[in-house]
Amino acid sequence: MAKFLKENWFVAVIAAFFLCISIFYAVSTTKDNLPGKTANGKDVVFSVDDTNVTADELYDELFKTYGKNNLFLKFFEGVIDASVKEDSAMTTEINNSIASTINYYAQQGYNEEYLNQLSQYYYGYPTFREYVKYSIKGERLYASYIEEHKDEYVTDAFIAENSPRVISYCLIKMDKPAEPTAEETDRLNAAKDACNSDKYNVNNFDEFAKKFSEDTSTAPNGGKLGYMDKDAQLVEAFLKAALALKEGEVSEWVYDSNYGYFLIKCDSTSYEDFKSESAFVSAVISANEGLSNKIIWEQSQNINATFPDESVKQYIMSQLNVEGEGK
Amino acid sequence: MKKIIVLLVSLLCLSMLAGCGDASAKITNPKEVIMTVGDLKVTREEMYSDMMLTDGGTAVNRVATSLIVNAEIENTDEIVNKAKEELETYRAQLDGDLETALSSLGYATEEEFLNAIIDSIKAETLLTKYFNDNKDELYTKYAPLLAKIIVVNTTGELDKDGAKAKANEALEAIKSGKSFDEVAEEYTSNKGLAAETLYTRESSLDTNVLQYLLTVNEPTLSGVIENKNATGYYVIQVTATNKAQVEDKFKASLLNNTDFNNNVYHSLFEKHNFTIYDIETYNNIKNNFPHILVQD
């Protein structure tokens, strides 16, 4: 060794120099670092007096509270993602829904961060966008299941009870409908005359509503309101008249003391025309307690969801309130 | 041989640098899959990371506080019985659905929930104990007293001289034997301040008023005090300075005071040598619960 050092003294000096520099650097850069600790081979997160709390113990503590909800949300998202593929049309629908909701809340003085907080607080989603995405994808899954089990869920009794339909309407607005001005009366009379004319008759309701309706949200689309049923949040007189119509029928002019006069057309009572409508899917889900949970669980079995830990499976099943073997 | 030595020295240097960062506590079996749904595999590591991100600081604070509270306060029959009473109140309020409510809160058994109630009672007891143990120091620090205040502000119809004259009128009325409350009813523009209230060195009051209160050692009627901005005048009746007389209100006020609570817990976490060995937890506590962080 001495002989080697004697022959290579310069290399040894250089090596010793670098070694010292390295030691100095290591000490100076790590002296402020947080030290770690292990106890019985497990990493300790913190200690109080002589009691160590390991990462494993903290995992169990966290799992009791936040963890279960987090796990269930992951399960739900996993089932939805595996079952509903997001195409460009759905992406557009999701983005439009997000944009319109953000816009609506912006007008009330709330920003997107507020919506993110609501989504996180009430549903556990990290962002409002995630919440909308999984709501819409979930709705598709439910709609698809209902379509497959149409005979079971869209029964004559359900139709009779809920009166699902697609409608359009024309509105002649008045400031004080009980005391219409001469100008408002003229507009109403013009519309009444036009319903019976060759050009704008009610058989061509689309063109009629575009020309005469004063409801700016529906008039550009030919007065189309879309799906409604007995639970629709509409003014009473409107709701009653709309539900009384058979497919293709047009109501009499319906008076409402707040808005003015409505003319309503029932475009369709056919299942095919509203089977994918969000409100229809919600109506079927609401009418059948536990259906959405059943769909999620059945679908999880179709995509071979597995739970190596039996307690995790039991927890998911208890959250869904379902019974069965599962995997 | 020379190359080998240089290489070994280099490796030694590298090994000294490696693993010298801030500590990060890991769970065991991090890659263990606890659920597979479609393409999604949920591992213990992923769950731990998510849970720590969302709830880590709160959970650490909760567990550490529980350890400290239990080290400081022993279980007594009184505490346990009080906790049992609270449990029964919850049971009655939830109309027989206690089990579901507890499950949703993460409690597997009633006993677990009972222990959580016991912890919260002990935490309250701990604050009271701290108050009792440090009473003299706290009285010196906060200088509590009870007082009633009449305020006469200048207004569009009442100029500075008018307001001062009106305040003097109020003062004379009290001196002549009318009750403070009666005079306040007639003269003050702030009925809230006329009620007997606890004030301390940290109360949000006009500087001149606070200055006066800090000089008072016994129940006294003040003269007319002009406020800092010369826009109003005060007449103050200090009603109690005796420790025994102010204690209940002073204690209640401190127990609801965030700074007091934080100071108490800071000293307790220090006393029980609360030490963190995980950088994520350290940063979380530093940002969200800085009052319990007692290490550099």
C-alpha cells in the first residue's frame, strides 16, 4: 500500500482532495434536511414522546375517514371509464355543459374555483370538470342499461305515471298579462291569426315558433323545449296543458299570469325520441330505488372488477347497498 | 488498479450524497393492489398518497393531539360518564340510526366513537387545566375587566362641542345618582357597548379607551374620554376588576380564542416533543397547522 501510494502520490492527493470536498458538500447540504426514522422496520411519520406513529398506522387512520370515500369514487370512476368510451361528441357535450354552468355561476358572482370546491366538498371530485365528466358518462351508462332492459323499466305503468314526451312551444310575452297593452294584444292576435294561415300554421310549428315566439332561448330552435314529464319544473298551467296533449296535438292558447300566452305542441311521446334525454334517464332512475347502484355493481362484474381484500369488496357493496358474490 | 481506486473513491462520494435528502416515510407493501376495476389498478401507495394529500395534515394533528391529550389528562369516571351522556344524546337525536351515522364518519364501533368524545372532553379539560395552571400569568398578559361604555358620537346635527357637552351631561347624571343603565339608555349611540362586557388588552377598542382601561385597578367611573379621532366621547363604568368576579367570562372568552388555543397546543406539542420524520407531512403541518410545529 505504502509502495503504491509512493508511486501514485499525486493521484492519492487529488483523490483525498475530492474526498474532502465531497464530505464538506454532503455535510453542508444535508445538515438542514429532515431526518427519517424507522421503528420495527416501518417508516415513522411522527412521534409524540416515545410513541411512534408509522406510515402504516396513519394509512389505517386515514382509510377510516377519507379513504373509504376516496376508494368508492375510484371504483365508480373505474367502472364508468371502462364502460363508457368518450367520443368527440361526448367531449363536446361535456365541454358545453361545463362552459354553460361556469357562465351561469359567473353571472351570480362565483368563479370556477367555487365550483371546484363544491364538487370536492359534496362529491369528492378534485375539480368541477371531473364531476361533470363523470356525471355525463354515468348518465350514458344508465341510459344504455335502461335501453337493454327497456321492458323491465319503461313499462306502460311508468309511461302512464310519468307521461314522458318531447314538446315545443310559442310564447307571446306580456309585462302584465292580466292587463295587456294594445300592442301586446295585437301581437297575440297576429300569432293567433297566423296559426291558422297557410304559411305559419301549427302543422309547421317549427317555422311558426321561429317567426312568432318571443322566448329567446327556444325560438331559434323552432320552439323546442325537449323532454318533459310530470315532474318538469314548469309553470302549472303550461305543465297541465302539455301533459294533456297526445302526440302531434297542439294546445289552445294557454294563459299564464306571469309570462303571457303559450301555444304548446307535443312533438313526440315515442320512447325512441327521448331515450337518451338526461331528464328521462333521471326519471327512470328515480322511479326505481337503487337502480343506479345496481347498474354500477353489475357493470363492475361485467368488467371483472376484483377486490383482493375482502373488506374492500364488502365496503363497496355496502355503499352500493347491493348483495351478491362478486369477485 | 489506479482506475479502480479512483472509481471506488467516486462511488464513495456518490454514496455519501445519495439518500441524504429530506426523509419520506413509506408504507409497507406499497405496490399491493387493493382493487382492480377495468384498466384501473388501485394500489396501497396510490391510496396513501391521495389520502395524505387530502387529509394528511388533519389526521396527523388529530392523532398527535389525541396522544398528547391522553398523556395529560387521565380518564376519570366524571369524563367517561359525561361522554356516555353525550353519546346517548346523539343516539336520541339520530332516532336509532346511530350505527349508520358512525359508519359514515369512519367509526367502526360505538366504543371508537365514545373514545373520540372522551378525547374531545379531555381536550376541553386540558384547556381549562392550562388556564388554571397559568392563571396569574394570563391575568397579567390580558388584563381582563368588566365594563359598560356610553358613547356620544359627533353627527351632522351634533358637532364636537355638542357631543362633548352631551357626554358631560351623561357623566353628571350618573354622578348625581342616576343608574348607568338608565343614563346609557338616554345618551348612548351604541346600546351594545352599554351592556356589561369583558375587555382585555387585546380587545378591539379605541386606543384612548383601551389606554384608560389598562390603568384601572378597581371599579371606577371615568371622566369624559375623547376618542382617538376626536369624533366621539366615552363615559366608562368599570364594574369589576377582581379576578374572582371576571374569571368565568375571562375563561369562557379564552377557551373560544383561537390564539389562546394555538398557544396552549404549541406549548403542549413542544412539551411532548412532537417530531415529524416525513417531509410531506412536515410541509403540510407547516402550511395548515403551524402552531403545532415545534421543530426547526
